[in-house]
Amino acid sequence: MLTYVTTNPGKVREAESYLRDGSVKRLEYDYPEIQSPDLAPIAAHGAREAYRHAGDPVLVDDAGLFIEGLDGFPGPYSSYVEDTLGVEGVHAIASDLDDRRASFRCVLAYCDGDDFDASPDPIDREDRNAAAAAGPDAETADRPLPVKLFEGYVPGTIVSPRGDGGFGYDPIFEHDGTTFAEMDTERKNAVSHRGRALAKFAEWFAER
Ligand code: ITT
Ligand code: NA
């Protein structure tokens, strides 16, 4: 049984639709989040915390909206910014920009207490390097639990809100002429950051 650890029901809906076989259990656990300009270390740290808490194989999902004309804002702060400025507020700021290109990014982090084979995945290697850079003690005395990372990315444009599906920033994110809030879950999964990350995870997980 795979436990998807999140406080966000929209993420679970998409994961369940993608993985389909009913093998996903949701755990609503607000794991402690570190701050970083990158999603990968946030997801990796979250997966370790969630695995220690749950004791079962866990998948943690860290995602964000990156607006090019704002140097990637709100990025890893997307959740805080949705709670403060709100989706309308982010749209208002972006509508003053010449460059309204944006992307959604998602990093899935899997941890089950096992060590994984050295992986050719570059972000996995980065995470290992980050662990090594934490010092010799981090490698020996208190070596971090191994985590496997899967990344997904989708390009788009910030537009005026359209549609009432999806969640979060979906109404203002247009991809190929359609906002994510105008797509049903299956169609969004076929192109989205989360769908792409889930595809990589599912392929790897099936081999295990
Ligand atoms: P958990 O950390 O508990 O999983 P969260 O909603 O706080 O839930 P994040 O920390 O990853 O998740 O924050 C991501 C933010 O980006 C949050 O405001 C989401 O609503 C938004 N977001 C993530 N994926 C999205 C998607 O597919 N469509 C629209 N908005 C999304
Ligand atoms: Na969060």
C-alpha cells in the first residue's frame, strides 16, 4: 500500500485517477517543510519526515507555479502566496507583465526506508550531493534516509480566470489554449506537471 501524504485533496484526486488501481491511501499529515529556492530538497525532506511519521512507504508531492516575468515567483512559496495574495492577486500582478509565460513544476519524493540503487536521475544525485555536503557526520552517524525523486514540468501562460475544475492556480494557467480548470482530471493528468511526475514514478514503481 502506497501512502500519498498531503493536506491537499486536489493532489490526491489526480494521483488516484492516474495510479487508478486503488492502491493509494491518503494520509493528511502536515509534515514540517524546510525552505529552499528548489522544490526537490523540500520534497525529499518532507518524504523522510512523512516516512518516520507513517512507517509505511510514502509519496510526498511538492509543487509550485513559476512565473517567468517575476523570476519564478511564487515558486516554492506558492502555497503561502495562495493563502495571502490569493489566485486573483497573483493574476492581478501578472496581468501588468509583458511576459506572462509560466510553468507548473512538481517533485514527487518516495521513501520506504530502503536504500535504492545509485540512480542516473540527476535530481536524485543532487539530493545525495546535498546530503554529502551536510558534512561527514551526516554520511556516517546520521545518514539521511534514501529518497527517490520524480520531477514533472508543464509550460503555460497566465490568463484571466476560466473554468471551475481543478484546484489552486488552475483557473489562471492556460496550456494549449485551455486552462487547467477547464480540463477534467484525466485530461489535466495527460499534460500536467503532476501527471508527468506520476508517469515517471509509476514506471519505476512497477519495476520494483
Ligand atoms: P501539501 O504540502 O500538504 O501537499 P499544499 O497545497 O500546501 O499541500 P504545496 O506545498 O506543494 O502543497 O503548495 C503548492 C501550491 O501550489 C498550493 O498553493 C497549490 O494550490 C498550488 N498547486 C500545486 N499543484 C497545483 C496544480 O496542479 N494546479 C494548481 N495549483 C497547484
Ligand atoms: Na505544503
